[in-house]
Amino acid sequence: MAPFFHRPNLSILHLLILVFSVFGFRLHASDPYLTLDYYASKCPTVFEIVKKEMECAVLSDPRNAALIVRLHFHDCFVQGCDGSVLLDDTIDLKGEKTASINKNALKGFRLIDRIKNKLESECPGIVSCADILTIAARDAVILVGGPYWDVPVGRKDSRTAGYELVSSNMPAADEGLLSIISKFLYQGLTVTDMVALSGAHTIGMARCENFRKRIYGDFELTSEKTVLSETYLSKLKSTCPAVGSDNNESAMDYITPNLFDNSFYQTLLKGEGLLNSDQEMYSSALGIQTKELVKKYAHEPLAFFQQFSDSMVKMGNITNADSFENGEVRKNCRFVNT
């Protein structure tokens, strides 16, 4: 973890960005083979069907919104947005679900199964699981108060999974700021995209295992040490003891945990970010650009909504060339077609 009060060599971040931009160490988060009207004639009711199923799911439990957004994020950061995260293990294929970062963290698979079954009844063999997940993530955000954006579609489902790529591609809760930035740059995303997309944590939950080091470490160094802050920290420690209870959960935005808004950034301004990786965007001495963006989104909710929408489209456009050439539309999102 990078120390918060270390005086950095400020050229490190600029050098990192230069390396990725010059040498092209990235996937393609632009110019995909996607269109808004891909299903207009093939399956015109696709958006309505996904919306209806998501409405039912979020109405029954608002936390379902965060589960689907997280699934989409974890899908796109490994092999691009190709539905690979949905694949179960088989004799011939090692899926991504059991990778250390994903295990116990990803849920919502049954909801995607339900949507897929509806679409297979309406338009058999037409709508990919990758597109279902991307559309569902947009609807999930809207249903808990977040912004709307148009979803380009036409993705194919992969025939492979990237188990080995999960640990190297996915940001971790205790990871340092520069390391996380490098993972976004690799995907063709910017620092601005990273800060905006992290705002999805406004509706997310974190497991004790992922915030234990934070609350027993530098939380008191970054927080304002008010009565409210101390009460919050005490509550977190009761939820997450120093040993055990790894699967206990706490909201990453304790102010409005079921509402998609900008209060997540306001918790960072107070030094009360639950995850170290989130708080570093504001408190790390390396976070010159990220700190200004956190302040902007904390004070300008419309600016956050606009950038989040743009960044979600950009992330959804991370393409896997192999899937476009050799991919398929799975009949069951959990298994490659036979």
C-alpha cells in the first residue's frame, strides 16, 4: 500500500500513462463492432424484457442492482465484455468464478439465467449473454436512482474463460493507486474513467476480508476524528473483528447505500472510505489528478452522472477480437454451446 503522506516523484504517473499510450499495452475500449439497433429486427423486445426482469429483481431486493453492476465490471476486465465471467467450471474449461478475487464476491448469476431464459423463449439463439449483462447493468443503475445511457449491442459470447487473468487484471481492495491506474490504462480506460467508475461503490457492499486492513490500519489517519467518524469506525469493527467473520458485509456508502448518488465521494472527502483502494484516490500523495476528480464529483452530482454514463459505455466497449471472430450466442449462459 502506498503511504499517504509520502512526497512522490510526480512524474511516475505521467510516465505510466505515456508507456501505455505509446506502446499500446491495452485492450480496445473504442471502435467496437457494436450498434444501438443490432436487435431492432432480430429481437425488438430485448430491452423491454431485460428491463422488466431487472425491475422485479431490484424491487424485491435493491442490492441486486449492485450485484449485476459488479458482474459486468468483472466480466469486462477479463477478456473484454464477452460473458466469460458467467461460465461454470467443466471438465474442459476452468471458469473465472472460483478465482480468488471473484470467489465469494460475485453473485447475481441466477438473475442473468432468468433473463436469458425469457429471451430464449422470445428470440431463441439471438441475444448474447454478454449483451444481457451489459443491458442489465445499465437498468440496474437507473432503478436505484442513477443515470440513463444508450447501450450499444452486438457482442458475442466467448468460448473460453480467463481464470489466470483475473488476479492480474482485476483491481484488489488493498492495492496501491498506481497499480490500479495501470490496470485501467491496460483496458484502454483513463484515470477519469477509473474515478468515475469507482462511484458505482455508492451501491456496493464489501466483505470484511477486504476492508479489515483498512479499519485496523490507516482509517484513523485519514478520517476527521469526529464523534460520528469514531462511531462509524466502532460499528465497522463490530461488524468486522480483527480475526474471523471474513464474509460479514458493510456498505461502501453508509450514507445512502441503496441509492445511486455521489455520496460515496463525500465519504472519501471525510477520509472514511471503506476500501483502501477507494480512499487512496483522495488521500494518496500520488493522487493529484484523482483527488481533484473526487472533489469535483462530491460537489457536482450531474458531472458525476455524465462521466459515469460515458465511462460505462466505454467500459462496455472493451472488445475481445477472438470472441467477435469465433464467439457464439450461448443457449445457456453458464456453458459453451455443444
